[in-house]
Amino acid sequence: MSAVEFALILPVLLILLIGMEEITGAMNYDRKVSRIANSVADLVAQAQTIDKSELEAIMDLGAVILDPYPADTMEIIIASVTFDENGDASIDWSLDNSGEAASGWSKGSEPPITLPDTVAAPETSIVVSQVNLAYEPLFAGVFTQYFSRDSSLDLSDTYYLRPRLTDTVDCSDC
């Protein structure tokens, strides 16, 4: 009798266990994505001037923070945005973790993201850090044939910080 009860309850318990593991994994990744975005923006906001090699070294810290998880799907974008006398935003410089100017973040253009009104103070600038990561749960393909769901989750976080030691963080070769 108890073997029959166990056989009936076991599938439910396994589904609960796998679900808890996937939710916990996604929450850990999301927390690390936020920590990376915050750390990168914080380190850049502390500089008066910065160059491309220093930015690349700062963005390399993202993989260290994400450890022990793989960082192969992670994209880090760092940019300096200045607001004119009307509060209109324009990009001073940008860089992504591939070492190139971030796609959609070209110099002199408006940022491709919506900036909060609270950071758009006229005649100021901010450092923007955005981290995107495609998280693929451990058991992504196990139940997709039975339960409809995506095989990956897009995690993203953006931080806005004001430069601490200067009005605008200048990048000499970005």
C-alpha cells in the first residue's frame, strides 16, 4: 500500500524539486546580473578619465562575478550620457564587452533605452551600465515536450550613476 502511495506522489515531488531548482538558479543568475551592472557602473563613475583598456578590464570582472556560472551569453554595455540644457540625452561614448562601440549606442545619438526622468537633470551626465544575459535552465529541454515554455530566460539590468569626481567621465579612445 505504501509503495503505491509513494509511486503516486513521486512524480509530483520530482516536478516540485526540479521547479525549485530552476527558480533558484534563475534568481541566482538575476542577482549576479544586477551585481555586475552595479559594479561596472560604480567603478567607471569613480574615474575622471578612462580608456578603452581600463573599460575592458572592468567589464572582464563581470565573468568573475558570474563565476561559477558560464559567461558566454553575457553582454555588458557601458556608456556615458550627457544631458543638454533642455534635458535631452546624448551619448558621449559607449563600449560593450566585445571591445567595440555598443550596438545602437553611437556617439552623439540618443540612448536606445528609456532613461528615468529622475536622472535627466539639465547640464549633467551619467554613467549607464546595462547587462544582458540569456539564462538557460538546467532542465530546459526535459519537459518542453509536455509543458509549453521557453528554453531560456532573458535577464537584464541597467544602472545609472552620476560621476563622482568630475562632471563627465571622459574616455580618450572610445
